[in-house]
Amino acid sequence: MKNFERPKSLTELVSETLRDWIISGDLELGSQLSEARIASEMQVSRTPVREAINRLEMEGLLIVEPQRGSFVFSLEPTELAKLCDARLCLESAAMIAAIRHDPDRLAQQLGECVDKMTAARAADDVPAYLQLDSRFHQILLDESDNRFLNDAYQTIAQKMSALRNRLGRHPDHMAKSYREHIEMRDAVAARDTDKALAILRDHIGQNEGSYWKMATSR
């Protein structure tokens, strides 16, 4: 039987647009949303906007406060520390599993991603580089052969992308990020799991990672 693609509902379209605005940085962290303004800009009624807001609240990208309204998520230093801890735990487990499962494929996938990162930096294409940064870390989960790890990671992946698009644009961070991605690729290719994990820990650990340093230095 032929499969037909179901057209996306207005709620899905509004959700995708709002999600993109949050992750890309078009909406500031902690900023309040106006249902009326969003409905007007997207030329839809308030119903799909309200449903989209409920959906993004479940994803953790929005916070809905009774009597106050809907706000883009924001993170205090203590919350960022917990997010970094969770991310490090999940990505470390994924890296170990991926190296055990198919180290050659993992090295190939990471290598191809780093090559694209190199091209993005040469073209000074910051948005492309940041998307590839997200892709590099997602590869660890994709190649772990553990869908439960991947499912758990998706609960924080979008928040990390949103933070990356805000904090990751700093030239010093990008230079450090690029260098460490190369080092992780090389360590994986050399089957040096301990070294790869150490680099990952320095890359995203709450006391070492660039997000932590930049976010708490304000």
C-alpha cells in the first residue's frame, strides 16, 4: 500500500515556527509571548497558538505561569549546572556505547561532521557551524544503538541547541569548540575511549564547559 503524507495541522506549523524562533535566538530567553501578536503574525486564530504553547511547555521550551502568561525558558546558574551534569552523563554513556557498538562507523560519522564544520568556519557561516555542533553530539546518541539513551537525550537537546545559538557564537568559544571536536574525533578514531571521554568532560562539564563559564560570568 502507498503511504500518503498527512498534511501538517495549524498547531504543528505554529509549534514548529515557535520552536525555531526559540532555538534560533529570535525570541530571548525569559521573554514573554503574546498570543495575540503571534496569531496576528502567523495569520491564524488563537486556538492553534494556545495549543502550540501547551506543546512547547511539555518540551520544556516554554514556561506557562497562571495569571502571568507564557515565557521562553531561562536558566539560573544552578539549573545550568544540572543541565550540564545531565548532558555529560547521557553523552558519556552514549560515547562508550557507540565505540563498543561500531567504532569505525562512529569515527566516520564524526569525521564527516568535522569536515563540514571546517568548511563552515572557512565560509564564516556561524549558523551552519552551530547546527553542525548540535549534529556532532547527536551522532554519539544515534550511534549508541540505545534508543532509550537517545529518547532521554531529546528531553534536553532542544534547550542545548537554544543555548548554543546564544552562547556559542562568541569567537573564543567557537575556536575552543572546534578544537575539541577535532580532538574527540581523533581520540575515537584511535579507539582511545578514556581520552575521548576526558575531552568530552572538559567540553561540556559544568565547571569546565564554555557554556558554564560564559553564562555565569555575566
